[in-house]
Amino acid sequence: MKKRYLTLQTRGDALTLMKTAFPPSGGSMTIPITESEGRVASEPVYARYTVPDSSIAEMDGIAVKSSTTVGAGEQRPVTLTDFLRVDTGNMIPPEYDAVIMIEDVRLEGSSCIIRKAARPGQYIRPPGQDIRKGDLIIPLGHQIRSSDISALATYGYDTVTVRIVRVGIIPSGNELVPIGTVPGPGQVIETNSLFAASFLSRLGALCRTYPLVRDDPVEIAQALEKTVLENDLVLISSGTSAGRHDYSARTILQLGRLLFHGVAILPGKPAMVGEILGKPVVGLPGYPVGSQTVLREIVAPFLVSWGLAPLTEWIIRGRLARDMPSDLGFDEYVPVSAGAVNGTSWIFPHPRGSGLQMNLVRANGYLHIPLASEGWEAGAWVDIHCTSLPHQIERTLLCIGAKNPGTRQLTYALANRSVMLQTFDDLSSRALLTLKNNSCNLVALNIPGLYGNTGTGYAWNDTPAVTVHIGRMPVGIVSRTGAGIADLDHLRVVPSPQGSTGRILIDSLIAANDLGHDQIVLHSNAVKTEHAVISAVKTGIADAGICSAVLAREAGLGFVPLTHESHVLVARNESLEDERIRTLLQIVQSPEFRRSLEGCYNTAYTGKVEEFTAEACRVSVSRQEGIANHDTD
């Protein structure tokens, strides 16, 4: 029986094993100081000359002999004839020992009048006040900052020697194709090496990516032998799990030894570390999220122990808007998005999964759930490890509920005004409860046109709120043949996602005997998005389905409208004073935004703001969550 992991180390034990097995290595390289910010000096740097090299003036004024100014005062002005006019930075001749600011001097021809005595050394920088030749500028191991670069130039340097670790990166996998290639069925663009090289270069590593290697033990062994000889540390991407073509572990064992295979972190569990010719070889998981987690949590701190620069990290406190359970015994890293709601940073987790790379793009931080924790309940205060600058979290709006093309277009428009809109799919009832609890800024609702408009005159649930209309989108039958209701009785129909207008329509058609249960293909739980409906119809799994007109048009499929759904945003009245919400309203009510929706929406109501009502709440929640009374349809 195949054993999935030889060992399963905690993150802390894995790092200890690596640091014990591999003492600091690497080398140094001389680079221009203009490229040195963030790098670590590999040797101390000493000033090549004294600055300033002579006495210089600190102010515009006159250089004087302080002894000739004794007794000067407001009531006893002193006239000087022995002085020298100087500007800031001018050298002061040795016979003068003070400078009087020009503001305190009245020049009269070849003499001047002063009303304040000067002390010896006043407004004069003596030689070596800043630094003397041979003095230390930066020590060995110093992480170079912008101010250091300026100082190095001032004291005689245009290059500096910094620490480097040579890192060789081997991408592997039969399914991978190089960047710039359009992937075919079952193929994936190789990107783990891109992230690894970019990320580790920020620490000061000198990264080299080697040619893509197929899942062949001989090719992998040859690539490892070559890369180990040319680098201080080797990364091999993919091939670390237990698939039929995962050869990394056995190849490392063939060429050297395996320290461990499997780390108790999520994502990233299949990671491994081995040794070949005394050098560390790290096996990265193939999925991007797992690979990036291993690089950040294991490889980066290991390289810091070798003397490279740690990355700047921002940590802020926030509150969880959702429960976040976790398995004991694993350090788990969950991508999240945080936004400011009434001065508090509220946190929403993104779906977990090693292959969901866009979650890292959408997220502005991540949470670390320690291995001794089973997670946290909603409302808990936790630390957010920011992956965006903290001020961007303050500019982030959290929108919960239904995603649609209107909110996507709004996201683009808000980004141009430096406001980030983060949207999260959720059931209407839970989204509205989140808004009621003041844990989000907005709720997005897709209200079926079958059941009326939002109405007016009622404050939702004693919490005054408004709806902001985005637009009305046609919803109907999508097929390859342009089928209508009359054609459905002999067609295979794919179900729509739970809570969608399409699901309501299908339930209604079944209740009206226009559609039979036996005509439904695929289990309803297998269809999570409208894109899955399109895919099923386009690939022939089903003959028809129900979705929005815009998706049908984009897919080149036939469409017959049955109804529409109104896409609206709900906001608490008090948030209308929020500058970010005011910006959102300006955009939604602008002619430019209305034009951007044309072709997808009926925009007659776009930008309209009205009171959120009990009827709107009843329709959006009960109808979309599967408790509609079909007798009233």
C-alpha cells in the first residue's frame, strides 16, 4: 500500500530540522547602490572621506570673529568691519569662528550693524561633524534602506556588496505549459516558478528558473543534479503528492536523503525537504496557493536564517464576520478580505482550497490559525497579516450577497476612485443579518421580477436602510437551438444554482407540469454558478438551462427571455455619510456608469435610491432561498 507521507512535521519542527541540517550558506555580490534597497550588506562599509572636510556655514549670513561681537544688544548695536558674507554650505576661513544669520544683520556698504552677540561655533559645522574618514556607515548584516543609499553616495560609494543565496527553481509536470502559451484541455500555465523567483528575490535571493521538466524520473534526476551543482538551494515545483507521476520524493532519495515529506500546514501539506550533495532541496506543492504558503512560511524564514532580509509585515486587529473552524494539529493560513465598517475592520474568509489562486489576488490579508486551535467563532478579534497596505483596508467596502455583472462593473469604477469593493457570495438571509449586525457595508440582492418591486414606506427590521438600483437583467432559457417553454417537455435541463432566479423558475415549471423531474440532469448540488449552467449546455451535457441573457450571449448560445431580476444594493442609512458610499452613489448615478451597463441591463432605474422595505426583504429572502409558494406564481 502506498504511503502518502514519510513524516508529518509541524512548521516549527520543519524549520528546526532545516536550520540544523543546513548551516548558513550563500555568497555575496557587488551591485549598484541604486538597486540595493532591502538587500543585506555582506560586509561593513566605511566612509571614504570626512564630511564635512572643513568648517562650513549652516546658515546664510556673515562669518565673524565672535570676540568682536561681545556686548552687542538691542540698545547697544555694534558695527563690524571685519566679516565675510557667506551662504549655507560655504567654507568658513579659519580666522572666523561664528556665523550670524542674515536676518540679524543690517548691511551698510563695507560694514554691518548687529544687535546680538555671537558665541564661538555658532551656525558652523566643524570638520567631521557628520562622519570622519574610516568611520562605519553600515555594519555587516544591515538591511539597506533609502536613507542608507543616500548616505553611501555622500560618503564615496556608487556600489555596495550584499549577501546573496543562489536559488535554482525547477518546474515540473506533464500538464504544465510555459507562460505565453494558450493552454489546451487539461493543461495549466506554469506559474509557481514566477511567484517563487519574484518573492524570494525580494529577500535578496538570486533566482534562476530552469527549463520545464516532464514527469519522468530520469529527466527529474538530471535536472536536480545540474541545479544542485549551480545553486545554494533548490526548489522543485510539483510532484510532491501521491499521484502516479509524482517522482520528486523518490528522486531525492535516489540522489541523496529525504529529511521529511509532509508538513502540518494547510494549504501546503505535501511539502518536502531533502539533501543532495549537502544542499537543501525543497519540494513545493503543485497547487499555487499551497506552493505560495510553503514559500512564505517555510522557505522565506529559512533564508532569513541564512542572513537574507526579512520582508516587511503589517499586522492589524480585526473582527471575524463568520465562524472560522480549523483542524487541530495544523497551522492553517486562510486568505481573507477586511474592510472598515464604522471604524472596525471586519474580516471575511475566502473559500479555502490550494487551487483557488484568485482568492490570493482578491484577498488583502490572511489569518494564521495555530495548530493548537480549532479556530474562532464569529465576532472574535484576530490578527490580520496584511498582503495590501493597511490604508487600503480602510478604503475597502465589504459587499455580501449575490454577485452579478453590475457589481463587477461597479468594482472597476470604484477602483479608479481608490475605493476597493470586495464582494462575497452568500444567501440573502445571512447577508441581510450581517448588514443588520453592522458587520458589512453593503448587501447585493438579485430580486426576481416575478414577484414585484421593492416598494416604499417601510424601514426594514427597525434598521433604516435604502436600496440602490443597479439595473434589471433579462433571465430565460439558454440552449443551443433557441428553445422556448413549449420545447422543454422533451429536453434535458440542467438545474440552476440554489437561491438563483433560475432555480425559482425551474421549480415553478416543475410545479406547473411544464417540466418533469426526470428531465433534470446533474445533481443540483453540482451546479454552483450560472457558468456551470452555460458549460453544461455548451458541452452537450444538457439541452437547456436557465440563466441571464448576458452569459448566454457571451457563450454564443440561444436565449429566450422569461422574466428579469432586479439587481440592487442595500445600505444602512447611517452609512450614507461614509465618503466611500458617497463615491459609490456618485458613480452609480452617473451617465458613464449607465452607459457601461448597456447591453447587459435595462437601466431605466439605475441609480435610483429608495427605502428598503419589508416586501423587498420578504421577496429577496424567501423566494431566493427555496421557500416560495408556487401557487402564487
